[in-house]
Amino acid sequence: MLGYYAKNTRKLQARWNDIFLHLRSWTTFRGFNIVKKNTCAGDVMSKKITRRHFIKASTRLAATAGLGGCGLLLKGCRSKADFDIVIKNGVLYDGRGGEAFSADIGISGSQILEIGKIPHLRGNTVLDAGGRNVCPGFIDVHDHTDIGLLVNPKAESTVRQGITTVISGNCGASPFPVPEAVFEERKESLREQYQIDMDWRDIEGFFSRLSEQGMAVNYATLVGQGTIRGAVMGFNDRPPRGEEIETMKRLVVENIHSGALGLSSGLEYAPGSFALPDEITELCRAAAESGGVYATHMRDEGDFLLESLRETIAVARSTGVRLQISHFKVAYPRNWSKIDEALAAVESADRNGISIFCDRYPYIAGSTGLSFNFPLWARQGTTEEFLHRLLDPGQERGLRGYVEERKAKLGDWGKVVIASVVTEKNRRFEGRSVQEAMEMTGKDAFTLMRDLLVEEKNRVGMVIFMMREENLKRILSHPLVGIGCDGSALAPYGPLGRGKPHPRHYGSFPRVLGKYIRDEKILPLPEMVKKMTSIPAGNFGFEGRGVLEVGGEADIVIWDERRVADKATWKDPHQYPEGIDFVIVNGRVVIREGVHSGELPGRILKHKSARS
Ligand SMILES: [Zn+2]
């Protein structure tokens, strides 16, 4: 029988090629080096099929399945493959910081089942890494993606950076719990901006909404201290009463038990900033007792950076909470020389047994709301109250004084760029500096920003240049600093493609790998990969992620060290990076040769106390 089979290979090969053509119409076959083996076609589906390969493959199949017709052969072939995906010819950085090694990876379902030398035929889908780097998927430890996943679950700007897990809910703000007082206002705002119908009020509701819809990346979140304070006490600057602090502590604990990884604070924003250190300490103690972390955007990152660091470290010392300092920076030229003392404070805390880690994005500009240029006392209360104060002639002197002080810190208004507005009317200001907008309108800085905030109902984003390149490199290369985009999932199309957002949304991880590691060599690559993968996985309790190991979850990125580069710029930020060629999330290929497959295999990664 086998002799007959071999003699007729040419005829059969032609028949297989017919089948192949037919199959191609429904497979998602893309790119020359993907061999989609979801049928017996196996090598036949590769354009590079040779007669020798065909004979070898078909003989083997015939021997196992017999010549019982195409259907049987197809069935026999499927059962032969040991893996859903085999990644061939990769240079592996396993995430633990050691040197790279050459190996193949076999994946079945969402798990890595083998690392070593694996023959092609053992995979249903074979991805040829062709000598490119293969790493655990990157973990973005400081992210703000939440609503964005509902707007566009493909998480384009995130997953295309090689990020497979985001930790959201940072800077004191989470999309839950939603206080009754602002539910309607927020619902209306989301409907207006994104046509989203907000139907959740708490973490469970938000998780169910996300799971129903699906998402391309894994999502984990913190619960925001500012959000909790707003829900319990409103938006005012006063200390909590006894029962209010108890309610806030209860909410911290409940949210962690429902899946939040811990607590975040944004102490430069209202209403979180109204909490004095004692109140933060109480909440952190509750978080620590529940096994949660504390991620903080500190009270000040410029003139009072060192004082803020002391306050933060004291909270961790007295509560034992694991600390994550958000977007570690030294803001404004007059403070840049404080970098030595700031890093020394972090190192000393680490030496003294405090669990401390920081994150940073690889740019010298930050990004936040334009309202940041107005004092905290003016920002307290609701949006309406804030806008009312901006227009109150009795407050103008104080407000102008603060705005002038901001200019003195920055140097000039060219350092502040208007990133996004909501109305068409003000679209012309997007991507313009405040200086340019002043020239366009003939207004002074205070009047310009006040009018914009009032017209846009406080929905104005800005980019602000306030850091030094030399400090950035020291921070990025520091062993206690991971990478966090401090952005959210955007896309160059649809409602997430508006405005001129900070390029960190698209470029952070590729920029670190290309500009800072390959070109400027600020740190050996294995150490940076470790900071992007296993360290955050350990800090946030993601078991089986952040390393390439047998039995681990298959979150994997394949990238080209020669080509990797961020393409997003200040003027043209909605651009995907280059060189991040394949991204696998939970064993499914989301990015293949730079193209999004549309797959949504992301999961919600919950705190261990919430896992059933
Ligand atoms: Zn922040």
C-alpha cells in the first residue's frame, strides 16, 4: 500500500494543493512564515513545500491513518500534533534575567508545554521566529486602560507594544465604585464621548461587563483611593468622620476580595489629595492586611519630591504594605539635581526591608489634565464647582498667581501642549502648545486655559515637558524601576484615535527596547526584560506569568531586536511601533507579523483572595 502511495505522490500532491487552496479561503493564513496546520495539509499549506517534504509527511500520515479518504486523513493528522502552536527558532529571554538561549516553544491551550527542540510536525500552527527574540509578554505595571477596553476591546496600542497584561486603576482613579451622586453625570459623559452605556456601579459589575465583551490583553486593576473617597465623602477638602474612614477601609477590603490587586492613590488630584497621611496609612493598613499592594502617585514630584518620598515610605514602614511608586520622576529644572537623594531614599527603604518598586515611562514629558495648572483648592468639588470658581472674579487673583508660578517652574508655555479636547470647536488647539494657542487667540495663558476648560467642561488633556533626559536614563536603568506606560489602550481609528495624546500610549515598551537598550545601552537586555516581566509578575502575584517556563501561561512576544522602534511622535502620536511581530496572549495569537488577528483571549487577573 505504501509503495502505491509513494508512486502516486505527484497526483496526490496536486490534490492536496487543491485542498490547500480551498482551505486558505477560510483559514486566517497570513505571512510567508506561518504554517497553519489545522488540517492534514501541514507542510502542504506552506508555499515552500518540496516534493521530499510532501512524500515524508504523506507517507507518515498514510501509515497512521490509512487511505480511508480525505476525512480520515484529516482526522488522523489533527491527532498527531502535540501542540496548538510551536514557536520555532527563537532566541529566548525567559524573563529571569539570564542570558538568552536558542529553543522552540510548544503551546497547547493557554499553556507552555515544552521548551527545547521541537519538530515542525508537532504543531498545528508553526510560527517561525527566525532568530528573533522571544520573551514573556510584557506587563505594564502602570496603566489607565479600563473604559478604553469597552470602546475597543482589541487594545491596539497596548498589545502592539508586546504588552499582554495591564495593571489599571492607577493614580487614585478606578471605574468603580461609582457613587450615586455622579452616576448619571458619568453615564451621560461616557455616552456622549464613546456611545457606551454605563451599567456598572462596582468592581463585580465592571468585571462582568469586561468579560462579556472580551479583550485582547489580560486586565488587572487596583481600586482608586480618590474614587473611594469621592464615593464616601464627596469631593471636599475635610478629614473623614469616624464612620467614613471605616466605610472607606471596608471598601478597600471588599474590592481586594472581589479581585482588585490593591489600592492606588493620586495625591496631586482632587479628591484623593485631601487625605492626610494618617488617612492614607489607615487605608494602606487595610490593604496590607488583605494582601494588597499600594501604588501611589505621590503628593508632589517636584519642589516637595523628597518630602513626598519620606511620607510614602513612612506609610509602607508602618503598615507593611508593598509599595509601587508611580511614574517616578523629578519634575521641573530647578529640582533636577534631587535625583541622587530621591534614588537613595528608594534604595535605603529597599535595604531596610520595605517592599518597594517604582515605574516609569520612557519620555521626558508627562501627561495629565490641563486643570493640573490650577490649584488644588480650586479643583475640589464637582466639575461644575471647579468651573464656577474659574469664572469667579473674586478668585481670579489667586488663580492667576498659581498659573504664573507654574510658568516660573516650567520656563515658558511652550512646554505645555494641549493634547485633546472634546468639542470640534476647539479641535484646532490639539497638538499646539499653550504658547502657540496664546498667539492664535491673543489671550494670556490664564484666560486661554480657563476658557478652554470651561468650554470643554474640564475635559482637556495636556502634555507637559518637565523632566531631564539624563535623569530618565538613570531611572529606567535602576533595578527597582519597572516600565509603566501611564497610558491606555488607544487606536488610530474610531473614538480612541482622537487628539494628540502622549506618544507613551503607543511607544513605551518598544522605545525602551530600541532607543534605550539597543541604541544607548543603558542596561543589558536580559535585565530590562526581567523588569518588564518576572519582577512585576512577582510583585502583583501573577502566578505562571512573566517567565517562559513549562507549565506557565503562554503570554509571549516575539520581536526583532534590529527593527524594534517606537514610531509615535508628539505631533503624530497615533502610530504603532515597529518590530513587535507576534504577540500571544493565553496561547492565542493576537498579533501576527504586525497584524491584529481580532482575537480577544485576555482574562481578568484577580487578586488571589478572589480566585475561586
Ligand atoms: Zn499619576
